[in-house]
Amino acid sequence: MHYPPVHHQEGNYKNIIQLMQMYPLATIHSCLNNEIESTHTPLVYQANEQLGVLIGHIDKYNSQVHHFKEDIEVQIIFNGPQVYISPSVYSSTQLPTWNYFKAHLEGKLILENDREKIRQSLINMTAFLEGDQPKYNLEPDNPRMEAALDYIVGFRIEIKSWEGKYKISQDKKKKDQKRAMIAMQAARENTEKEVALLYSAHETKQKQ
């Protein structure tokens, strides 16, 4: 048996690029000497003649930096919308399931040592995240950015392979596929109260 099922896999790389651009906060996984490290950070996609490059940066005190110094292979996961699908959603008899959009990529991570390139990557990332109607423009001579550059490790990831894990009820009837899509859309309407709850319940971890 093939896993994941072929019908749960995305076949068009352009759709993967779109998912990465819509949900740029990625998780980078690396393993060095049997030690696993993970970091959540936004990544900006840049096209090239191959699969493209992901540009990002992390804090220099992040423990994963010592992995990055080895120019290692990493796994990157982008998470799109996801939701629990109750059998009550469908018009036919089904079991409970979970639907989601995920992009898994693998690539070689290379550190960026040029301070000016890191500065420009921060400007480019800000412009990308601000979108078509930006309310903020990060200027090259911003003094806070100048100071922050001393604490930032920049990098690029050359994408070597990709896999789209799109589990969206493709194996169900067309009518039920649409019902599952509506259920995912409806779930996003709960975000406001969920964010309020998470904020109010949060407790900052005390220093050891």
C-alpha cells in the first residue's frame, strides 16, 4: 500500500509555492549527531531555474545555529488550513477524520555571511509580509535593524525535493468534498475567540 495515498498528494508545484506564500511561517527540522532541532520562522520563497530558494533568519543564540554551521540537509514544513471533520458534515456515512494542507520540502541550508545581504533580506521579507497595501516600510538605515543585525543569523535553503500533503476529502463524493471545504472555512470563523482564550490563558515561563 502506498502512503500517503496518491489522492492525498498535491501534483502541481505551483500550488506548493502558493501555499508557502500564503502561510510563510515554516518549521525547520535538522538532525546532527542524533540530535534533533526545530525552529519556527517565516521563510520567503525566491524562484530560480530549479525548485527555488527559501530565505530566512534566526536568532544567533538559537541552539539550532550549530546545526546550520554545517551546511546540512534540512526538512521544512509549511502548515496551511486544517480542521477536524465530523461525520455529521457528510451526506454519506463516514468516520471522523482531519483535513489539512501541508507542504514538506527538503533542501540544503547555507549560511549567509554578508551583512548587507542579510539587511536586504529583512527588508524584502518585511515588504513581502506587509503585502500589496503596506502600512510599514523598513528603511535600510533603520537604527533598530542595524543593532539587530548583530544578533541575527541569515541563511538560504536550496530546495531539493517537495511533497504536498493535501488531505481534503478527495476520496469522497463531490457533494461531500464541498461540505468538507465549507467546514474548513467555518472553522476559521472561530479564530477570534480562540486567540482571545490563548492570550488570556498564557503564562510566561519563569527563568530557571
